[in-house]
Amino acid sequence: MLTATDLWKTYNGTDVVRGVTCHVGAGEILGFLGPNGAGKTTTVGMMYGGVLPTRGEVRFGELRLPQQGREARASMGIVTQEDNLDPDFSVYYNLVVFANHYGFSRDQARHRADELIERLGLKEHRDHKPDDLSGGLKRRLVLARALLNRPRLVFLDEPTTGLDPDSRQGFWKLVSELRDEGCGLILTTHYMDEAQRLSDRLILMQQGKLVDEGTPAELIQRVIGGEVVECEGIDEAILREISDRTGAWLRPFGQGWLMSIDPAHRQETLTRLESTPGSVITPRPSNLEDVFLRLTGDQL
Amino acid sequence: MSTNADQMTAAARSESAPTADHKFPEPIVSRLPSWPYAVFSVWRRHAIVYSRTWLINFLPPVTEPIFYLLAFGYGLSPMVGEFVVGGQKMSYLKFIGPAMIAVGVCFQGFFESAYGSFIRLRFQRTWHGLLTGPLGFREIFLGDLFWAATKGMIAGVVTGLVVLMLGQISFMGLLFTLPFIVLGSFMFASIGMMTAGFVKNIDQINVPVFLFMIPMFTFSGTFFPRDNLPPILAFIASWLPLAQLVDLIRLPVVYDPTWPMDLAGLIVWTVVTSIIAYRVIFRQVFK
């Protein structure tokens, strides 16, 4: 559905996006995971025509972006990071007035606005102005606005940043429903749990570059293996010796160290670590944060 | 021809058809509105905002030129008496009437675009919100420009009606000035949008207001004929956009044979400033 090829963006001589290529299809959630400043928002901006690429190509079906941005965005829904809602209009009128831009008739606009208000749980707030809404409700209203024309592809740029856990859960549910309806989704996030839970495929980004790509499970298995252990109070030399012998991977982590566990040497590794006096060890299943740490040396 | 179009649509569909058993959501409106409609829908958005707050937004700016007209017109007339302009004898009220129409156009067109567009660009980020819909930069820019021009026209026409009621311009005379009110509104809307594109924060708008708008308001032959000024000052003043608009709107009262020059000046100002405005704002939005 949407294919981006070799996207580059340069601001004042600095390359903030460097050669990103990706594809998203119908009924699929493509996640972009990376720390703040990795170039996720700029990359996604180029995909809907909100940022002009310095180089590269974006195709949405038969349409080229940014040249045919208007045509493309008629079947895209975009939730930007900022809430650029109309402060002078109620929730309802934010939707009705925006629907005009798609060419809705008055009845279509009113009907669709009420439908989305109902679906996104904004009914009690129908006549409230955006300034009276909590962060979570504002995000829902931006999503409702993006869904007005039943888009084929939805962009969610850090949709849950700053939301409380309840609101995040609610938002995730809506995102999964959209996917099940056949919508393609592009999601950027710096939350590991969000990326892991929602993405069908994940792109890891750092300093404007695509670092790795795959399903969350694939990435974890390929890059780290199934299990890691967090170690505190153990001398680096001992850890190095274990990791060299078992082929495990080792990184500084918080106050201590993080080490991958090779399944073939699991028992041996854990026994050795536990027997070290003063050690505090926590074995746990590996996650995307570990993948990121391994690939980039950076924490999310 | 229709077969060709159908084939193209079919090709587009099959090209982007999902391979899995997913079904695309069907859009509610599948035909993209024409770009003039898109400009209109942006304009209409601004008009709806305005209609909700019109008492606060409408009254103060429109009353400004009317107060000048009444205060200076009635206040100074007894002291000035009748005087001769362009070989024609007239009262002071009659002299400043058309100028106040031009001032209404100038202030409303400029302030709506300078402040209004700036706020929509930087504070409310309305432009960025609109860009997530099926609108391009061109449509949003023109929608803003047309809206600021509309406000200039409203102020010009309302002031004109007051001048008409005071008996200082004929109905035909007022009708004659309408094209100039329209053109002048676009000119000041463009100048305002250029300002909105250049300034970095809202306080900086004071710079063109105090160094350009206020001097222009006083030197453009609004309150006295420019011929009263020292020749160099009069020459510079005659190139100000408001001076050209004042001369054109004053035509039904004072015939000025150089009006084609004024008209050409107005068109040049409008075209040049709107192109500059388009470019600076484009750079700002897509920087």
C-alpha cells in the first residue's frame, strides 16, 4: 500500500534521516521504535507529505508523495504528535468542520461526527472545547478527526506519550480494532511495551538510520535470544570470562550489567553467577529494550 | 475516455490490493474535492470561527475608521472650512470619507493576516492540522489570504455605508469603489501574510506596525493632501500602497488623472507581496 524508498532528510547540513526504506500493507501495523531524536517523526512526516524529503521516493498505491499529497491524504488519517485541534470549536464541531475538507455533505458530516464520538468514547464531551479535555481525550479527538473519511492508512506519531496507563490501554484497543478492519497503520513510539504489543513489524531507528527490522519476536530471538540476566555486585572480569566462554553478550545496564543467556549454557551460567558472593541476579525473558541496547549501545 | 479512466482506477486498485484476506475500509467520500473547493473549505473554516466570536471580533476593528471619520471630520471641519483639492472645492468630511474606507480595508486586511495567520501558524498550528487532511499548502495559503481579504472588504464596505449615510459619497460612487476595495483587501492581506511569514514571534509584528503601518496611515493623503508635504516626502508617500488605494477610492470625489499608475502600483504590490508571503510561509511550514 505505501512504499518509501531511500528517504533522506537534511536540515541545515545535518542528515536527520539517512536512507530509510520500508513498506506497509493493509491490515498491518508497522512500528518505528527509537529514542527521541532518532528521526522517526521526520520519516513518518515524509510518508504523508508533511515533510519534504531531501531525497527519496514515497508511493501510496499509484500516488506519489509529496506531489499528489492531497489525493493521498484523502485516504490517509494522520495523528500528529501535537494536538492541533481547533480551540474555538467543540469536540463535535472540530469533526464536522474538518469533514468539510473531504467534501462531506452536511448530513454525512454530522452523522459521521456522532458515529466517531460514540466509537471513541467522547459522548460525554461532545460539546466541550478541546481546552477542557484531558490529554487522553484530546488524543482520541485527533484520532477521530483522522478517521473521518475511513482511511486506508493511519499514521500515529507517538500517540500515547504523556497518557496515563488507562488511556494508553484504551488507545491500544482502538488501534488493534482498526487493523482488524483492514486498515494499515504506521506507529512511532519510544515505548518498548507499546511497540512490542502493537507492531506486526518493527523498524528500529537510531540517528536517522534503520538499524534492524522484523517482527518483535523475531528481533528479540535473532538479536538477543530468549533470556537475559541482570547482574549487580559482580566483578566485570568474572562476567567477561563467562560471556567469552558461553558466547553471551554483555553490556553495562543501570547500576550493573546485562548479559544474554545462551540456552546451551543456561544452568552453568546461572550457577556461576549465583555462587559469586554479594551478587544480585535477575534472570528474565528478553525484550525489545535489550535488542535496542545490543544494537545501538543506547537505552530507549 | 471513461473506459480508460475505469481501467486506470482498476489498475490502481489491483496494484494496491491487499494480498491477505483483508478488506480496505471504504471511504465515505471517494472523490477528491477540486482545489477551489478546498480553498473555499479553508475559508469557510475561518468564517465559522469568526461567526462564533463576531461581536468581539467584528465591532472594535470596524468602528475604528468610523471614529476617525466622525472625530476628525466633525472636529476639524469648522477649523479647516472648505478647501480646494485637485481643482475641486470640498468640505473636510468629504475629503477624509473615502480615505477612511481605505483605512478600514488596510487595517482589517493587514491585522487579520499578520496576527490571525501568525496565530494559526505558530500557536494553534491550524496550518499543520489542515495539512493532515486532503488539503495542500496552496489551498491553505489561499484560504487564509481570501479570508483576510474578506475581512478587509467587510470593513471597507461597512465604512463606505457610513460615509454614504453621512451624505459624503453617492451610492454610484460607492459602487464604483468596490473593485478597489476588493483589490486593496487582497493587497493588505498579502502584506500581512508576508509579515506573518517573516516574524519570529508575535511581538515582532510591532515592527512593521509602527515603522510601516502607522506612518503610512498618516502620510498617505488620508487626513490632508500629500501636496502639503515637502516634495521629497510627498514623492515617497505617493508610492505607499495605502496612498494608491486612497487615491483610487477617492476618485468619485476627486478625479486624479494618474489613476492608472495607482492601479498598476496596487497590482504590483499585491502580486509581489503575495509571492513573497507564499515562499516564506512555505519554508516555515516545511522547514
